[in-house]
Amino acid sequence: MYTIGEFSKITAITIKALRHYHEKGVLVPAHIDMDSGYRFYSEREIELAKVISTMKSMKFTLAEITDLLKSVKDESDLRDLLEQKKNSIDQDIVKLSLISEAIDQVLVKENSVEKGLSYSNQITIEELGQQQVLICDWEGEYRETGKAMAKLYRVAGRQLNGAPFNQYFRAEFQERAKFQSCLPIKKPMDTDTAQSLLVGGCFVSLVHEGSYESIGIAYKRVFDYIKEQDLKTELPIREVYLKGPGMIFKGNSKKYRTQILVPVLD
């Protein structure tokens, strides 16, 4: 019989792991001294420990090893279980390979976006005047903006007087949010569609060139600038869609141009 220390040395399994295996019933000592509580192991447990270590190296979980030891009666049973494990590992390899490819694509995309924004458009302070606009208040996801804008374009007709924009009255990102889509017009119109004369003022401005999904990088530049200049700002933030998808064709998203405008307090 071997003490737990000796058995640990023989099997290259830590004493902590041996105690854990005992608690889980996967590797039970041959004898436990009732007075001291010491564990003692026999030759049989050495062979069993080798099997457990081999299974662990094959990425079997402890629960799977426990089930395997209880259910395997001969080599045929063991072969079936190993084939099942191999199939499972092969499927995991395929999944991990796809995930790895997806990560590579994201990294390439992010690197290209960061490179494109590094030294291109500059942050400025712009003074904007009052602006008459048609308004559509709605709730949904960001990607649904086009539907709201389409409604406003139908109403505006020849009174259209500038690029459309969204106003955000909350600073944080939300998957579903309340939006205010605005379309500049030349003068007030006789229509049931809501309209307003928006006040002007000073705005921190940056034109983002690229897809809407990558606009977060531009927001980071704007917020960093505001902190560096110790500016006091307020809501709503505007996103002006200088160039985006058409009504029929989406176009090249890398060429979209979106102006971020953050109001600055006097």
C-alpha cells in the first residue's frame, strides 16, 4: 500500500487532485485509516490513475471520465466512447476554425478603419444657425433609420434643404432606443408631419468616413477631444448623414460620410 504522498509521486497527480478525485468518486483509495483519515492506495489504483491521466490528456472532462469508468466493461465499449469523443473534438475544431476566421476578418476590418481615421478628418468647432426641419419621433433599432427618413423625404418634396440627421437625447448606446429623425426644409410647411425650428449654436464636429458599424472610433476621437479641451457639452448629439445608402442601392459603406455634432455650452 502507498501513502497519498507516495502515490502522488508515482502517478504524477497532485495530492489536491487526488483528494478531489476521491470526493467525486472517480479514484477512491484502497484503504482509509479510520483513526487518522489517511488515504492508502494499491497497485490497482495506480493503473486506474494512468487511465484517468490519459483521459484528461484527451480533453475528457472529469464527469465524462467518471461515466466512462462506470460504463466501460470491455475494449469494445471503450472504442465506442473514444470514437464519440473524437467526433465531438472534430466538430469543435471546425467551429473554432470558423471563429478564428471571423476574428481575423474583424481584426483586418478594425485595423483598416483605425488606419483610415488616424490622420484624415480633423475635429473642428462649428457655429450653426437655426434650422427648420421636419421631424419623425420613433422607437426601434439604429438600422431602421432609413424607414423614418423615407417618410420625411416623401413629405418634404421640393422643400428639401440639406442632409438628414438623427438627434440623440441619451448619450449611451442602446440596441433599441428613441430616435428623432430630422430633415431640413426651406420653410415651414402645411402638413400634419411634425416640424420645428431648431436652435443653432457651437458644436464639436467630426466627419466619419466609413460604415455605421465603425462609427464608434469616431465617437472616441470626439469624446477624447472634449476631455482634452475641457469643454462642457449638452444633448442632443446629432448624426448628419452626408453620404449614405440610397433608397434602392446601399452603395459602398466604406464611402459613407457621417458628421457627428456635439453641442458645446457657452
